[in-house]
Amino acid sequence: MSVLAGLCSGLHQYHFFNETKTWSEAQTYCRERYTDLATVDNEDDMEQLITATGIGYQGEVWIGLHDNSFDWEWSLGNLKYYQANDWNFRKWYPGEPNNARTKGQLCVVSLQGYLYDYFCNDLYAFVCYNSTHQLGE
């Protein structure tokens, strides 16, 4: 059973699904029905993402950030996580990312406003988004 909650924030409309999937399954689901897994460009987006999960939800959610073996990037592929002037918005939990790449930690969850790198094959709820602007803008 899935629970959908949506909230619009600037350029993104977030949709929370309280059903568990791997990161790849969640990405496929989001791309088939929305734009992609959630991107978080700033603190306002993070607050809207937290709000979209609903009051009382305390668990992890997959977002679109992943490690492509060289750099952290958003799943759309054209939005690098560390763009110029974005250095201050690395909302990693202290000690993260712990870069345990030998264990397969290449995907990111958000938990109460912080980012963690987790195993991509773990099962978590997820947040999709619809972009309200054209790609490339």
C-alpha cells in the first residue's frame, strides 16, 4: 500500500511514497510517473521535502543523490551536487558520507533533514518530484 503526499516548493513538487523500494526501483518508479527522485537544491527545498513526508514520519527516504564512482550527482545526471556556490549546502549528517564504497554505499537517503550514504539495495520509502521548469534552464 502506498501513501502519497505532495507539496510544491519553488521549482519542485515533491511526492512522498511510504512503500519500500531499492534506490533503483524508486528511481524507475519516479521516472515513469514524475520527473525523477527528489533533488534538493537548498535549505528551503529540504524543509519542503521534510514537510511532504507528513507529520510524524521519522524514517529514511531515498532521494536522487548518488555516487557515480567519481562524484556525488543527482540522478538526472545533469545536475551535479557540488555546483559552484553550493558548497554551503552539504547537509550531510556528521561523519557522512562515510564512503564505505567497498560495501556498496553509493545512494543517499534523507533522514530528518540530513543526508546519509546507504546501500543502494536497501529498502526505504522515497520521494519523487515534478520539475516545474524545463531541463537545461
